[in-house]
Amino acid sequence: MSVRRNNPILAIGKYTALAAYLTFALFPLYWLFKIAITPDRLIFTEGTNMWPSTLTFGNFRTVIFQTDFVTYFGNSLFVSLGTAAITTLIAAGAGYAFSRFDFGGKKLIIAVMLITQMFPLLMIIAPIYKIVSSLGMLNSLTSLIVVYTAFNIPFATFLMQSFFDGIPKDLEDAAMMDGCSRFQALRKVIFPLTLPGLGATLGFVFTAAWSELLFALMLISKNDAMTFPVGLLTFVSKFSVDWGQMMAAGVLALIPSCLFFIFIQRYLVQGLTSGAVKG
């Protein structure tokens, strides 16, 4: 075993594979930034160059000060944070119930939740639009939060359930034997242990809501209520695409996701790994 660990060929192969994966994963982001800082006149003439001969940050200034990007950005942030918080709260309660209690219809409920994940979104966008329209919630950020929450709850619930399954029930039993109620045991003993799982769920739901386009495109038509993915389409006109400004907006849109994951990274990795292992 130690010979294999110290084998330089294996080490070189491992780091080469890691470098190849990182290059493959990060290259699109690099190209996004490269186009964003390339002057419009050079985008097509130097499109294949790895780095532009002339740099400009005018696209960023234009996007921030001369477009409605800040409005789109704020709307997406509000919807994503609201969806992540509400979904995680509901999923935590549901996941705990599925993990700790046996009740009538439990398997049926789980089966129905699984089935909801099998339908293509294009099949249900029309009835969703009809329901939202009949409730008078079109062009409302609240409608997006409700829809996103509904569609993210099943997976988030299963994610939280798998994490609760990995926490021994003996911890709660011991706490209740010491005089705690079930709620007190949950709050004082189980909740601190679920922080990694909550972080993983928050990260998943936030990312899903931040990048969602279909429902936002169908349910929102007013400019002041558009989210960022829909707002990106405003850079596409009938006869042209403003690539520089669109890429600059894309780079700016990465900032909240990066900051969010930096904030929860200590919980995210532990949550994804711990939630996948029982016992």
C-alpha cells in the first residue's frame, strides 16, 4: 500500500488528471471573462486568440450604469435567497419526519414526490401559467419563489432525509432521557449536527433558483420584475447580439454565487459527503 502511495508515476497521473479536469471545468469561465474585456471591434477578428491584444472594461461600466442589470441582479438575489431559505426550512422538517417517524401513507408520499421529478418542465409550464394567472400573480417575484420552492422541495427533502438518517437516533433518545422534549432535543442536539446538511441544501437550491430561466421567462414579462437569466436576453436584438455586454453581465452574475459558496463551503462539503453515508 505504501509503495503505491509513493509511486511517482501514480502521483503524476493523479495531478495530471486533476489539472485536465480543472482546465476543462474552468475554461468556459475564462473565455467568458476574456470576451467581456475584449473591445467589440476585436471580438470577431481576435475571437480565437487566447488573450485580446487590447483590454477594455467599458462593457462592465455599460452594463452597470446604462442598462437595467442592477434591477435584474437584485430581483434574482431576492428570489434565490427567498427560495433557498423557505425550501431548506420545509425540507428540513419533512426530511426529519421521513427519517424519524413511520406513519400511514409515508411510502405513497415519497413515491409521489419522486414521480413529480420525472415530468419534463415543458409539460407543466402551461398549467402552472394558468394557475399563476388565475391567482393574479403574473409578473410577481413572489410567484417565482412559490414555483421554485414547490419544484425544489422533493430533492431537497431527500437530501435532508439522507443526512438525518446518518445521525444516530440514540442522541435524541439520550437527550430526552435527560429531560429534553423532542423539540428541545432537535434544537439543542440535532440541529447543530445538521448544519452541513443545511448548507448543502441551501447551496443546491440557491444555484437552481439563480440560474432558472423557463419559469421566469413565462411568468415574468415586465422589465422591472425580470430576473437575471431573463435579463440576459435583452442583450440579444433581432439582428445582432452584444456579446461583450452579455459576457460582462455573466461575469458579474457569478459574484453572488461565488460569495455564497465561499460562505457555506465549510458546511457544503461536509454535508454532501455525510449525507451520502448512513450510520
